[in-house]
Amino acid sequence: DRLYEKYESLFEEERYTFDGKKALIKIINSLPSKNSEELYREIHSLNPRMAEDIRINIFLIEDILKLDNDVIKAIIKSIHHNLLVTFLASTEDKIREKFTINLTKRAALILEEDIELLGNLSQDEKEKAIDEMLATIRMILKYI
């Protein structure tokens, strides 16, 4: 009984803090792309100030366009060619261009050819490629 009382008193004295903002950042960065964007927009509509603080620490697909060319080159070197092909086949032209301008002409031609050979992807395949690529980029950039 005395041991239990001592444990209980220690537990009561211990104060646990929970940083909701950090938890939201971690959740957003680990969600699939579509869901992370939806959650961020919802947070922004409820609390724009908190959303601004969170935005600094999350990485969404549109952030790829803001990356420095040296970072894009490092990403290209770090990922498997098939993931890059599938990802670029799944994204908008601006993102595709961001990657191809950071390749040699020959490598860009090979990449474009591989994208064409891939053909049409299902929506699930596109989302999977985008999510995998974002997870990889987040790890490289230490967002996770």
C-alpha cells in the first residue's frame, strides 16, 4: 500500500504537457498528400494564425516548386528511378518541369520516354506515387 501511495503521489505531481501544434505538424506530414492538404485547409479556416505557424513546419506537394535546384538534384540522386517516373507521371507539368530542368538533356529525354511508356495510371496509383515521393522528400528534408 505504501509503495502504491508513493507511486500515486509521484504521478499526481508529474505534469504532462502536450504540444498540440507539434502533434498536428507530425500528423499532417505523415498523412497521404490529399488528406494532409485537406487537414491543413481545415485548420487554416478554423485558426489562420495557428495555420501559419504550422505551415512553416509542413511539406506539401506545392512546396516542391519552392525547392532550390540543388535540393531537387539531391532528391533525384536519392530516389529510385521508377518512383521518379511514376511520381512525375502523376503530377502537374510545373512539378515535372522542376525535375527535368535539373537533369542532363539525355537523362531528361530518358525520363520523358519512360513516363510515356508507363501509360495511364489509375487514381490510386497516382496517389500512391505522390504519397511515397512526398514521404521520401520529407525524410530527406527532415520534416519527419
